[in-house]
Amino acid sequence: MKRIVILTGAGVSAESGLGTFRDKDGLWTKYDLNEVATPEGFARNPVFVHDFYNARRANCRGAEPNAAHRALARLSAAVPGQVTLVTQNVDDLHERAGAVGVIHMHGMLDGALCASCDHRWRAQAVMSPVDACPACGMLAARPDIVWFGEMPYRMDEIYEALLMADLFVAIGTSGNVYPAAGFAAEARANGAETLELNLEPTEGRRAFDAGRYGPASSVVPAWVDEVLSRV
Ligand code: APR
């Protein structure tokens, strides 16, 4: 069985109702990302930023995993240790579909971080600037989300997996944001095959050997069935 690295983006959760960032009426068409997804934006207006993530946390709680999340969990379980699932998404739908060991390179909505002492804890449903850090007591609680200009999490593990990969699959991501946007080229340089599963071809499609296009809830289960039929 091949070693597979899978990278998911907002498109895998779109049919669960969580929306995407850069599609028509995506999040970045409604909010200025500099105001809600940068450390400077948070410093300028912490209440506004907390409210932005409080709304996304509530959205996420009301959402259900879709067939794409479930298919990826099924694949990981069918070939233990052969699949590395990396996501740019901050929702927990992969986990709620049964996936384990998911690498959340952009953090998670249900995580809270102390900007003063780096302590992490499970975020309550509604966070605010007056939440004291449970460890140091400072009023410095922020969402444990990787903002623009910050270093994504667990990059060493991701590059290690890309080095060993036989197949790299990008699912539901526009390939607009680095370092994730560079993973396909990285995997290919290491000799992996690359596959793009997306609603439509992305600007980065030339980095992929092949692409299958359509809604993740049908394209992903079909691809997983095909992979498992060859195991
Ligand atoms: N099925 C499959 N793909 C879909 C679907 C669907 N139902 N709906 C939309 N898509 C695709 C779009 O065609 C697009 O290529 O999902 C992709 C979503 O792209 P973006 O909105 O740019 O989201 P993403 O690639 O995850 O953004 C990456 O940018 O803003 C930052 O941190 C944020 O993690 C995010 C990162």
C-alpha cells in the first residue's frame, strides 16, 4: 500500500454548511482578513475578533461531517499508518467523522491559547478578551488559530510525510496560501504522484499529475473506494 499524504481545505467542509474563504460569498468576501485573521487585527480589536471566531465555533457545532469526511476516516482506518491527514481547516469535522491523528496546521476553533504564557486549553463556546488564562491569569486569551504571518503548526511532521509520500492528494483547497500551497510541488520533487480533488480545477492544477472535479461528497468517496479496491 502506498504512503498517502492528504491535505484538505475549506472545500471538504463546504457541503457541511461551513462555507469557504475565496468562493463567491466566501468568508473573505464578507470580512477583511486583516481585521480578523492577523495578530495586528486582534491587537486592534480583540472583541471583534473573538466574536468572529465565536460565530464560526457556533457554526461548526451546528454542522455535521459529510460523506467526504467519512470516506477519509474510512481510508485512514483501512490502511493504518499509511495515511497522513493534514488539514488547513479549523473545524473538527474530520474528527467527528472518526479520523484520528489529524494534523491541524492552522489550529482549531475549539482551542484557546494564552498570548502571554503560551498555555493552551479547550476553548469555551464563547470567548472574550476578559477571559483569564487558566495558567497565568493574564487577560490574554486568544483563539488557538494560526493567523496570517504566523508559523503553521507541525510543519516538521508535514515535510517528513511529504518526503516519504508515494501519493499526495489535495482536497477542497484553492492552493492560494503558503506553505500549504507548496506541498504538491514538494511531494512531486520527492517523487510522489500528485492528485487534486476539487469542485473545479484550481490555479495550482499544473502541480498535479491528475485531477477529479465535482463536489467532495461524491468525488472523495469514489476515489477512496477505488484506492481500497486496489488494497
Ligand atoms: N467540494 C469540493 N471542493 C469545493 C467545494 C465542494 N463542495 N466547494 C468549494 N470547493 C473548493 C473551491 O473550488 C476552492 O478551490 O474549495 C476550495 C476552497 O478554497 P478557499 O476558500 O481558498 O479555502 P482554502 O483553500 O481552505 O484556504 C486556505 O486560507 O484563509 C486561509 O487559513 C485560511 O485555511 C485557510 C487557507
